[in-house]
Amino acid sequence: MSTVGGGQVPRLIASDLDGTFLSPDGSISEVNARAVELARAAGIHFVFATGRPPRWLDVLNTLPADERRVICSNGALVFDLSSQEFLISHPIPVDELQRTIAVIRELAPQVAFAVEQGFSVGVEDHFIRDLRAAERIRRVTVAPAERLIESGPVLKLLAQHPTITSDEFHTLVEGALAELVTVTHSSFGRRGLLEISALGVSKASTLAEYSRRLGIAPAEVAAFGDMPNDAQMLAWAGHPHVMEHAHHSLETLDATRIGSNADSAVGRAILAWLGER
């Protein structure tokens, strides 16, 4: 931690987006926007770490978020919003994709897959898409997953189950996939959705890589999150913060619990560090 205005503040702040930094309606509150601006003015690095793909980041266009670089797709990518370039990329090897799809199909025959490839996405015909998300897709291909993975590097594999929750789906497959890929999730509801990355790739691993390039140690990092795909990042950061509505799996973390995204709790915490209101 460093000192600003007599108070102790981190050198780097990393925040999840949905359910954490963004308001429930998906917007950026005035409080959170001001907190980012003042943090950057104080010399604090600020980076977002999200499960969203790069095509869903337009909401950040007005923020000075560490030269507009974002850790996205659960750590599979570091994306520069200004240049629209992939700065770091960790795709899933094709062999691992093939084996993962086969394992999940055997354990959950009702599964439907989708593949994230940055600005494009491929889905199986029975994969149910969120209409709001579909509006953001520039290019979409419909085909069996075994064909989709042949079309180019896959940053994230999505597996959807129509009748069990994400928690239940994760429990069903995690043992069989533990040495093959990284499996997490970030959604509630009766339709389970798993988010699958290359083995060892997570928000935490890419944040660690990003921090090393800045010469910043874990003890100098504050992180904010609310879902299982944030857990490793929160465990890695020296100053983890979880939202009051966070997923129950985060209760075991030694983290500071703050308020709701509806009350701009992330921004309020940052402003308090800076001696602001």
C-alpha cells in the first residue's frame, strides 16, 4: 500500500464489472465514475477484470481505465479499447477443447455449447442466447461445437444445461475436468452456464501477469468481485473486497464485505481511501 493524502491506498485496483462495478441496469454510476477518475489522478492504476468478451465493453468508453486496457473473457484476453487490439491472449488448445466437449457430453447429454472468439461467437442451435447479448454480436455462426472449434482460436467455451443450476452443473463436471481446463461460472438462475478457459487461465493469473509488468506486488492490489469467477482473483489480491450480495462460495475468503452495486459500493470504498465523499 502507498500513501495518498495521509491515507493508505493500493497501487492497483482491479474490479469485476457485472454485479460489482456496474449498476444493476448495466450503467456506470456517477459515484463510480468519479472514483475511477480520482484514483487515476492520484496515480493509482485501475483495471477491470471481467468475464465479458471484448465486444461487450462499450460501457467503459468514457472511463480512463489504465490506458483503456481490460482483462476480459475471464483472463483469456487483455484487450485495448482504444486500439481494439488483443495485447495478451490465452486460447484453449484444440485437443483440450475436443476432450472437454466429449467429457461434458457424456456427463450431461442435454448440454449446448458456444465458443467465444473475441469479436465473433459460435453457438449450437439449441444454445439459448440472451437477446440483449445477441444484439451485441457482430458475427455469429451456428454449428455443432466440434465444428465451431475448428474455425479459429477459442478464448472461452460456454456449456449450457437446460434443467440444472450453474452450481449443480459445476459440481457435476469439475472432477472430470480438473486437469484439463479451468471451469467457473458467474450466473444464477435455473439454466446452468459454465465458463471454461485454458488450464490455469483465470482473472487471477492474468491480473498477476499484468501486475508484474507494472512492478506491482499482490500486497499492493485491491480487488472487487461477487461471483465464483472472481474467487481466485480475490484470493490472490492483498486487499480483496466482496459485494454484500456475493455468491455463497466467496464467504470463505478473508475479504472485506462492502455494500451493493446498486449503492455504488466500489466507488464509495475507493473515495473513502482517497479521503473523498
